[in-house]
Amino acid sequence: MLRNQQNINQKLQQGLQQKLSPQQLQYIKLLQLPTIALEQRIKEEIEMNPVLEEQDFMEQRQESLEVDDPKEEKEEALESLEEHEVDWDYFDENTEYDGENYTPPRNPDIEEWKDLPNPYNESLLEQLENQVALLDLSEEEELIADQILGSLDEDGYFRRDLIAVADNIAFNHGIYMEEEDVDRVRKQIQLLDPIGIASTSLQDCLLVQLQESDEDLPGRNLAIKIIKNAWTAFEKKHFDKLIHKFDVEEEDLKEAFGAIRHMDPRPGAVSNGLEETQNYIEPDFEVYWRGADQSENGKGEFVIHLNQRNAPSLRISPEYKQMWDEIKVKKQKADEQTRKFMKGKIDSANWFIESIKQRQNTLMNTIKTMVALQEDFFKFGDGLKPMILKDVAERIGMDISTVSRVVNGKYVQTNFGVYELKYFFNEGLETESGEEVSNREVKNILQTIIDNEDKRNPLSDQALADALNEKGYKVARRTVSKYREQLNEPVARLRKQIV
């Protein structure tokens, strides 16, 4: 199996020089799938190929007890997935790592809950359709409403031209109407729940919400005037211009901005509170550090566990295997078409099983290397070191693109929470003392500086760079700009606030 792994790796590294075989393409596609997507992919393959089946755990256990002949055991291993054996040669000799014989504690209540079907929850579109049905609309207006609801984007905005809706109805239903007719229906929909749905712009969305808000909301009236008559100055946070234009005090302006912040800029991006639960993250790996006080020999050890959904026990169906054996020795008559069909399905099943094995090995080799490189973090929850994809790729003898596929969309459960594997990859920066630190550490310090800046006079990118340099981090202004954008922090002008 190790030889097959090396062959696949060598072929993958040839890149554009050689066309990838269907088996290699299958392996690459499987490699980038996270746990839940892999489970679905396996179900699809089983449905398409009757020769392939997932072995029941009790059957697997019973067969393992019945296997006495080493030859039979070897043949069975080719038809089902073996437990991965971890090679820890390059790890710190003073630290023990245990990749086997560990099953994390399971909560039967949680496992049972996961198996329950998700309750049905009415979508936002269905909710809006039900509300529209209660409006007193004519048949023509119902056609318009249907067009509007079907054109909402993920934030709940209506971005189509009004004339496009009118033309579409004229073309499909032979009913002619004006843009004003479409806009009249749209404004009725805007007042449905959530208010502001089907707005044409952020200004339109905030204005209708403010107009429908509680009249006692502090700053409401000034907020309406600002959104309606001074949108550009509001967007650019030109506070002095707003104070002068509306002849108000700074405290009045602060109240108005507070009222605007109460509004929802994305009325379509609603959640019923259950979506977070239903779309839970299922970690692909579990990595735990057993400290010295928990270890028999006084040394700590890592326990690395691959989610079993990543390593299902697949095999060739015994019935089909027997049928094929009989066809091969001509005990059973079969025409050429049947023979080709059987051989094709069995070959396809074998390729799929081997691809799953290779995927399992690659995932384990990647995570154990990451643990070795980020040992302090997995032990203590901090001390993240600079690490790039190349560092892992070189140690496991694979291409950077392969490691990228492994990392993308995969998660690991640790003693300190669940992390996406991408979290552990970051470039290094050198301090004035010559020490190398991760750019994630610099970003955290940058975020702290921004959080504590004077909100009336936010720091420019150059000023932020100077502040970092004072703390011993040699960072250029362009680098600060990049990090600030990655932290989703706007430029200084847009961070300005009235406090």
C-alpha cells in the first residue's frame, strides 16, 4: 500500500507534464471533501455501484475474530479499510504520541440527537408568500409580487430594474403595465416582515425601517432627515457637515446615529435560530494532549484521532465476488457484455476503496505533521508559530496543492476548541530582537491597537505601522493595510465615530 501511495504522489507532482488518470482524479476529489461531504459521496458511489458496500461494524468485528490464516487476513485487508498506523519518526524523541487505541468519550444523548431528522422550518420566501397572500392584490399585482419575491438576493434586496419586471410579465402573460405599478407593489412588500425586504438600496432599506420604527426612538426624526437628505455626508461620516446642515448639537447627532444602528441593513439574511444547530461543524480530526500527570511514564503524549466517518469500512459485496470468481473459472456461463459489466464494476469499486485508503493516510500524515510543527499550541492553546503549506508538504513528501486540498474546509477538535486547519498556517515576521513571530500574533496586536484608538480620530495605516514598530514589530504600511483588510476593519475615515 505504501508503494501505491508513493506512486500516486510521484504522478501528482508531475503536474502539467502528464495527464492525470481517472483514479488519480478520483483521489484528488475525495481528498478535498470534508467529513460530511465524504459520507454523502460514499453513499452516492454505493448507489451507483452495486458491487460496493459498507461493512457493518459487527460483521467487521466478527470477521476479524474468524480470520486465522495470515493469507486470508491479507486479502481481507485489501477489501476493507485498515486502521491507520502512525509513523512518528520525525517527532521529538522526548515526547510520546499515540495515534491508536483511543476513542474520545461519546455522549449517547448527543449521538442520538444527531440522528433525529431536522424539524421543518419555513423559509423566508415561504413566509413572504404567505404574507403577500393576505394583501388585497389584484391578479396583475400578484404577478408582480411573484416576480419581486423571486428576484430577491441573499440579503433581501430587489436589484432588478422595474421595467424588466413589467416587460417579463408582458412577454409571458400578455399583460401590460408601467414601472409605477411594479414599484407600488414593491413598496407594499417592503412593509412586510422583515421590514425593509425588497428594498432597492441600503438608503432605501434604512429609510423605510426608520419611518416604520417607534416614534419614541431617540434620534429617529433626525435620522430620517439624514438618510433622506444627506446620504453622501452620512456615508463618508462627515460629522461637521451634518451638524452644520441640520443645525444640531453633537449629542443629537450621536442619538441619530444610534437610531440608525438599530436598523437591519440585511433584512433578508435572517436566521430562525436553528440554522446554527443544523449546520454544525463536524471535526475531521481530534487532537488531545495528555500531560505528564496523566501519563504512566511521566512524559506527555498526544492522542490523534481521525473521525471514523473519514475511514469507513468498504468492501466488495461477497455475493458479487463469488459470482465473479465463478465467471472467471467458467463455472457460470456469461456473455461478453455481462463479463465486461462485472469487471468494470469490480475495478471501479477497488479503485474507490483504494482512493479512500490513500485519502485516510494523507489526512493522518498531514495532521500529525501539523501537530509536530505547532506542538506548543496543541499543548497549551497558544504559542502559534509561523507555518506555511510548504513546511508540511516537504515533510510528508507531497505537493503543496495536495496539502492545500487537505487543509481546505477541514476542522480539528482540540482541548481549546474547534479550529479550521487554515487557522494554523501563517507567515512569519521578524521582531527587532531577531525573534520570528507569526503574522497572526501581529494581527491580534493590530486589532487591539484599533480597538483602543481614539474613535474621534482613528489612526491611519501609517500611524498603525508606527505603533507596531514601537512595540518591536517591523511592519510596513502596505502590510498593515493588508492585515487591516483581513481583520475586516475599514480605513480610518470609516472607523470614525461620535463618542
